[in-house]
Amino acid sequence: MRQRPAQYLKRIVVISEPHILSAYARYGGHQYAKVFSRHGWQVILLSASFNLWRLVLPNPGIDRKYIDLWRKRGQQVDDGIVNYCLAHALPTSLRFLPIVNRIAWALYVPSIRSVLNGLGIRKVDLLWLHGNQDWLLKRAVPYHKLVVRIIDDYSAYGYENFHPLMRETLAVADGVFACSVHVRRVFSSFFPDIEIKVVPNGVDFEHFANYAGEELEIVKGIRPPRVVYVGAIAEWFDFDLVIELASRLPDCSFIIAGNWQREVPSVGTYPKNIFIIGPVEYDKLPALLTKSDVGIVPFKDTDLVQGVSPIKVYEYLASGLPAVCLRWPELERESLPIFLAKTVDEFEVGIRAALAMPRDQREHLREAARECSWERRLQDILEHIGLGLDIEET
């Protein structure tokens, strides 16, 4: 029998995370992987799969980074963390058909069992799923314990195609967790007999709270006070609201840092005190946030947003940055020390109040964020399933 290599003589967790780990991406699955690794676990990070046959198309519609990672058959992305991108022989619409899904788990390319066998792994200590069409992994990965952490409201994508496999997975999981009350409510409406515990997103507290370096080079010429937004700019981002706020607060500089998932506005179509600087690498975010004055979350009030547990809010607070955010139930439930707003008037009032906040009060914001660290979130999850985080724990 093949012996497990020395680097795998430790606890092993397989984490399903839709996004590959890159310089710009640090989603929940990445953050939990980092905490596991810090405590001595070996982490295998499985990123979203794509239909293998799309590669023969002139334009496969797949981000090149995913294809490159798939061809590498795994890449060490951090201490103790190996990231794989999956390909599958079938499109998603076919994988979950009742006739097909009994064998579809074996049609990953390369097969997941072969990847594990190549690492000398017969069964992992923990399989961690994210609840968005990754149910086949429950059959593909031999495991001792299973966690499902549902990260968003996916009801718009149509659960009818894979309800049976969802139920099978949730019913045998050692713990099912939702990132918000809204997400729990949606899934509980499908599965009222399954216990779902709410564990919100968190923050890499030390990364943001302990920064003492220079400000980000690209913003050095932008005068304070600075009102900053960090994150994706998609259909839920209310750019019209930002334009109105910039017009009302001409002495403030509004910085938008993130990847535009819609057309970028042309220069001259928005006020001159709005600065669109593009995405900022995760390691450099503290240099932007700690040198800003207010963080904002100018979202539209949509069903998708209602289910969000916003990581950026915790990052603002850990940076000592007062935050002004759209008012939605999840933020109200958490009772964070932030300003909540529904209208442009309320956003303006919140920003002015945040700018007037004394420096000593801003230090208290960090203490609130400390309670929301990814490490504490993970301890809550593992305690619920009877598993210790440190490798010497039983």
C-alpha cells in the first residue's frame, strides 16, 4: 500500500471554493484555507469546474487563469495550500440529471480520486463544500466529516435540476452553515427538516489592523478626506448614488477600487472628485484603507444583496475605517458599529458623521472587527461538528 507522503502526515481538508486564489481574490474559502494551514492542516483547494469540451471552441468563455491552473494539475499557492481547477466531461445542465448524477462524480478530468491517490490520500479528514453546484464532490471525495457552508442565495439559478443531490448532501453533512439569515431562510424553505446554522463572513484581522506602512502609490495625489469603496462593481453597485454623493460632497475624494463587471464609465461623465483606480491586490489593501477616511458600501437593495454578508465591511472596521452602508437586515442583525442608510440623504448624513468621528473612537472599530475574525468563525464551525482546529486536538 502506498504510504502517505510526509507533508500529508497531518489533517487534510478539501475546500470547494468557486474562485481560484490569486493576488486579487480572497474569498471566504481562501480565508478559511489560510486559517487551516496556519494551524497545521494540509489544504487542497478545488476551484470551480468548467465543461471540458468548451476548450475546443474559438471563444470558450472561460477566464484564462482557470484554464492555466487546470493544465498545471495543481499549484502550491501558499504554505500548506494547493489549488486545483476542475474540468468536467459534461456541462452543468447534464451533470445533475437524475439518470446521470450517479456516475457524474467520476467524470472530472483528471478524476478527483486519481488526484488524491497521487498524493497518497485515501480519505480526507474534512470535506468543505460551498453549496453552489458542487454537490458531486460529496461522492467524489472520500471523507470523515462533511461541512456545507452556503455562501449566497442561488435560488435564481434554479434548484429544480439538482434538488435530490442537494438533499442527499445536506442530510448527511455533519454541519450545514449559511453566511446570512436570508440565505438560511431560502434554503430552509426547500429543506425545512435540515438544521442550518448562521455563521457570517469574517476578516483577516491581523492583515488589516497592524498595517503601519506607506499609503498606496496610486492614491498619493488624491487629496483627503477620502471616501473609499473596495470590491466588485457589478449590477448591484449603485454608481448613480456615488455620483450624487460626490456632487453633494465636493470636498471629498471618492475612490472606487475594484474590478468592473460592467462597462467602465468614461472620464468626464462623472464628477472630477471620483477616482476609479481599478482592482488593488489583496496584500496592498491595508495601504489603501488605513490611509482613507470613510468606507462605503453603496449597493442597490436587491434580493441578491439581501443575502450578502459583506466581507468589505469587516475589512473597513479592522482598518479603523468608519463605514457607511446600505441598510439591509443582515447588517442590522449583526449590530456592527457602522452607519446604515437607505437614501442618498442618509448616506450623506452618514458620511459627514463618519468624517467627524474622533481618532480614538476609530480604534474601537478595530476591536469590534476582532470579534469577527475568520479564525473565530472557523472555531465556531468546527466546534459545532465536534472537531478541533489544532492538529493535536482530537
